[in-house]
Amino acid sequence: MRLPAFSLLLAAALSSIAQTAPNGPSGYRYFRVGAPANIKTHPRAGYALMGGGPDLDEAFRWLCDHADGGDFLVLRAAGTDAYNPYVQGLCHVNSVATLVIPDRAAGSAAFVTETITNAAAIFIAGGDQARYVNFWAGTPVETALRSAVKRGIPMGGTSAGLAVLGQYIYSAQNDPPEGPDLTSEVALADPFARQVVIAPDLLGIPILHGIITDSHFDTRKREGRLLVFMARILASGQTKTIRAIGVDERTALLVEPNGKARAAGKGIAAIYEASRRPKVCEMGKPLTFGPVAEFRILAGESFDLRRWNGLEKSGRAEVRRGEVLTR
């Protein structure tokens, strides 16, 4: 007899409470549903770039499929185990667990790194990417995540979790604790505004090398600030070519390790590439930058991130004296 969906979710939630580990000595929290012991499977690499907002079932099922029925791990710096019953209800996996790593001390706990090492899929939740950068960079968490990438463990992230997947990270480290977020208007007016902080790579995902990402692309009108991030990176001289991916809410770009990427969901994934330094990228002055090559990928469409092609139609984005022009 099949239980109603509500009953299944309620049972999963109660199971999660029953299996909640006590706070670790370093302050981490661990919640688990499903089988109490991990199993050995054969996961395959893949990266789910989710744009935030309401969760996209298709993207989570894609991650679970890449996990080969193994143990699915959600990483957070704050929050609850709300993803546990959601993922358990969607996927046939051995277990779903949430690990909350709220500070650098927790990032050094042996249980934390062991849990990351045993995961067959890793999902980084939304929240505040400054916490991920501040709490994980330079700790055993970073080492364990980089090792997971090298072993081909599938990974995904939404919102703040998406922000830390690329080689370059808009870290939000100078954002006010209670907001507001960095807006395109502020960034375009001054590319060196206090909130414009770009942090170095955290995970080392090969196919996302040379890329910076952004989320909530449509609802929060973030094209302008993503172009600012690109301009700042080029102006710094760190690279001769910068690429960027902006993902709408309720949308995901599902990326295989060979670069084959497919959009899923309700909106678009916007992809940019630039190789010329900005004409004006100075403190206190509006940005002038571009033109920048742009592709907009709809659900069901594909793009090759390795060859940087796949769509016949493309456009251009340009910034003149702080104003974004597209065509």
C-alpha cells in the first residue's frame, strides 16, 4: 500500500529528527534519513548549476542519478535539514544527510571531512556564500571537496551554493549582514565599490575553470553586476579570457565533465565570454566594457562549455558609462 505524499514526508521528517547527531565538539550539526550506514556505489561526475528560488526537481533527480543510488549529502553553513525529506521523496538513494558547518572550527572536525569523503553526491545549499568562503577556504573541508571533485563525485549548488562552484567567486564578504545584496546599479556605477569582492577558487572543478557564476539572474536583474565581475577579473590581469554563467530562478544548467551542458527548468542560462580588457574600469567611475559575446540557453537546449559553442544564435552585451546595452 502506497502512503500519501504527506505521510511519507512526515515519516521522513520524524526519521530525520530521530537520527539527528548531537552537536559535535566543534559545533557542526548532522541530520540523516534513510539507511544508517553508507554503501559503496559508482557515482559519475556532473555539476548542477541551479539559479535559486523554488527548487527544481529535475536538477536534483539528475544529481541523484549521477550518485548511482549512494549517499546524498547536503552542505550548509546555517539552516535546517529541510532538504532531507525533499530529496528522499524524489530520489532512490541509500541516504540523504545534511551537514551544517557553521564556522572554521567545525571545518576542521574529523567527522565533517569523513562525511564529505563518504558522499556519493554533494549539494551546496543557498544562504550566504561569504560563510562558505570564510568557513571552508583553507580548512580540511576545502581539501575534502577538492578530493571529491578529483574522484568524480557529482556536485551541485543553488544560489550561494552556485556562487562557489566556479573558479572565480563573487564572495559577498563585504555585504551588510542583513543586506542589501550587491545590485547591478551599484556595481556598474563603481566597479570597485566595497561590495565587489572576487575570491579565488574553492572546489577546483576542471570544466568550470575560467568561469564565474551568478544566480537569481532574472528576478534580481544581475546581468550588470556579472559583467562588472568579468571586467574586474580581466582588468586584474589574472587571465586573458573570462567566461561567466548567470542562471535564472527555477532553472539549472546541468554540466557533464566533458563540457556538454543542458538547460532545464523555467528560465534561461546566460553565458558570456570576453577577452578584451575594459575601456574604463576604475574606482569611482562608471564601467565601460565590451562588447561581450553572449548566449542565452533555454530549457532543453545544449551548449558545449569546452568548445564554447552549440547554439547558432548569439548576441552581444556591452556596458557604456555604467549602462548595459544588449543586442
